[in-house]
Amino acid sequence: MSSSAAERVLEVRDLRVSYGAIEALKGVSLTLDEGEIVTLIGANGAGKSTTLRSIMGLVPASGGQILFHGRPTGEIPTHKLVRDGLILVPEGRAIFANLSVKENLEMGAYSRRDGKGIEESFEKVYSIFPRLKEREKQTGGTLSGGEQQMLAIGRALMSRPKVLLLDEPSLGLAPVLVHKIFEAIEAIHREGTPVLLVEQNAMAALKHSNRAYVLETGTVALEGSSADVLANPRVKEAYLGE
């Protein structure tokens, strides 16, 4: 895939984040181009979720720079980044348990005023996640874990993301549902949305992405095509149990 500047949708340069005296990110650099799924893998505490949260402006950076479509994001508040199309599906889903499935999805479109476009987004979400259509009137809290994950991703799609950040989408799900979630990520990607994916299920993440970065204690230890990273003996031993 070409990596020309015109196609670069997200760039992280030498990102540093500290929690008090602890430096969680020690100069992380990564890129996401149009038409890509890029995954971050690594052990617990490696800095994967911190990277996504910092990209969204939810965790302040102590150094480095983040560019969204070539524009530095340092002074842009999170809600404006969301309005501009940078959307995070957080770990833990964070759906509205007391609202119906449809109302949860409507919350994803809260800043939109294009009625026809919103209806098209509903159709798109229901085509990717038919289960949500079936559960349209149920409250979010009554859904299974897998259905809640579908709802969290569907709600993000209602915001018309230009870049989708996914934090541990398969966490705690049965293998059959993990497969469904990754099928959905592929479908979203085919529709033209670049995806930056943080995932502990390294095998699934590497099989469903173009490129990968391996984070270890706040630094990028390895990067390359997902196929190359998957074949790396160190990665096999540390993350794939081989």
C-alpha cells in the first residue's frame, strides 16, 4: 500500500505520556493511511490503550505530536475531534444501559442534522450487525457482551467516522463472537473507514490487519506488515503461545 502524505489520515510522532512519575509512553511513533487496518499488540500495561486515549485528547501528552489529516491535534478538544470524524470505541463498551438499542445508536448521531443521512447510517449499521436490528427495542443493559460490543461499534459508525479507533473489541467474548466482531471490522474497512485497532487477541488482530506495531513498556519494539509480524519468532513466542 502506498504511504504518500496525501493518504495519511493519522500520524503519531514521538508521543510521550506520563502518569505522575511513571512514563507510560516513551516516544511512540506510528502511522495510519487511507485504506488500512493497523493493529497495536502488546502485553497488558504496554501502553496500547494509553496511545488511543492520548490520540483522542483524553490523556494529555507530555511530548510529541499527533496529526489528524495533517493537522496537529494538540489544541483541539476531544468533542471537536469527534465532530471531525476521529472516533474511539473504548474498552468496556460504555453503552447506555437504560436506553434502547435504537436510542444508543441515535446518541452516536447526536451532532448530525442530516435526517436522510442518519437513516442511511442506520441501514448501514443494521446491515453489518443484523442482530441489532432484531434487538432494536431492547435496552442496552439486557444485551449479551457480544451484542453490547456490536452496539458500541454501531454507535461509533453513526458518527460517520473518518478514522475508527477500537480498544480491545474482542475482550471477554466467546470465540464465535470474536469471529463476528472481526468480520464486522473487515466490513467497516471495506466501506472505506481506516481502522486503528488495539487488541490482546494478537492472532486475530494480525490476521485481520495490514500492518502492526508491537508495544513493549511504552515503546515500539517491532513494526511491519501484519504477515511479517505474525511470522516473527519473538512475537510467536510472546503473544501467540508458540
